[in-house]
Amino acid sequence: MNNAEIYIILKDEGTLVYKYSLFGNEQTEKDQLISGFLAAINIFARDIGWPHGVSLIRSGSLEARFSSGEYVFSVLIINYSQPLNASTEPVLSGIAKEITLDFEDQYNNILKRKYFDLNQFKDFKEKINKIIQKYEKEAIELYQKLVLIESMYAKVPQKWCIPLIERVSNGENVLNEFTELIKRYPNMKKAINKVNLGNSPVWEIFGIPIYKI
């Protein structure tokens, strides 16, 4: 089972101001310890001359994506069952960046103060839900396009794949079209399996309806 959590942390103090789990896990005693560790890494990077701090760290099955703002930085931590494919990079990096921007925009006046009540940030959950839903739609589109691109490499003619890619770009879901294509071009199964397995942590995190062979 893959897992994904979002930490929003004060840049200088390392204080955790908000945590969100894509699978609804409750906060734990380790959360503040984790946020302090992430803040220390980010501050160290800036101190040695990396102006934007850290952007990505990996350790075993854990991956942490950082996005810094003026007052806070967000970290999307994914615990995956297998390495992630680079094709999903825009979706994952975009989430952390947008959360940071929206958090600072919504609470700018509060963050300017040095003292505040963390309960003031509780209503940010609704905003994160909207951001996740937005990227779910992007991931659904990405999934279908990747299958069709890989299908062309698997010798499925472009005359079938390119029009479907264009329809996906226009907001259509074309998964139902795959069944007929597979009947004509069985090699498409290899393309589908490659996309399903190569990016399975992302499809699972977002609950993407993949085509099952």
C-alpha cells in the first residue's frame, strides 16, 4: 500500500502548522519531529548557498518533494511500493507548489505575525481537497495519454492513437475505446501493463481508474 502526506512547516522555526493525509491518517506524535527534521534539511541547504533550499530527497521507499514560500514550505511525502516514473513529475511537484502558494495567499495576514493559534489553519483542509481534485483530473488525463503514447511504440498505428490523445486533451475519457483497439492490436496490452506498473503509486494515490487487462 502506498501512502502520501503533506506537511506545511514554518520556514525558520520548523513548526508544523498543518498536516494532511491523502488516506485520512490521523496526526501522530512523530509529526513535529518529522517537520523539525525537514526544516533542518531545508535551512542547512540555504545556509550552504542553495537559495531555494531542497526540492527533492529520497530514502528507500520514501520520497519528499519540497516547495518553499515566503513564510512556510510544503513537503509532499510519498511512501511507495516501487520507484516513481519521471512522467508523473509535473503532477507531484505541482501539488506541493500550489499548496504553498494557496496557504500563504489565504493566511498572509496571519503569517506576518510571529504568534498565532494553529487552530486558525484548520479550514485549509477544504482548499487542499480542491487542489487534490484538480490534480486527480490531470492524472486521469496523463494516464490515458501515456497508454496511447506507449501504444504507438508498441506498433499501434498513429491514425488510431493521435485522435484519441486529442480527445483526451479536450476533456474526454476514452478508456472504453481501448477494448476495441486491443482486439485489433494485441501488443497494446504490453503498453497498458507498462504504464499501469511504472506509475502504480501515483494511480493508487489518486484513485485513478486504470484499464485492467
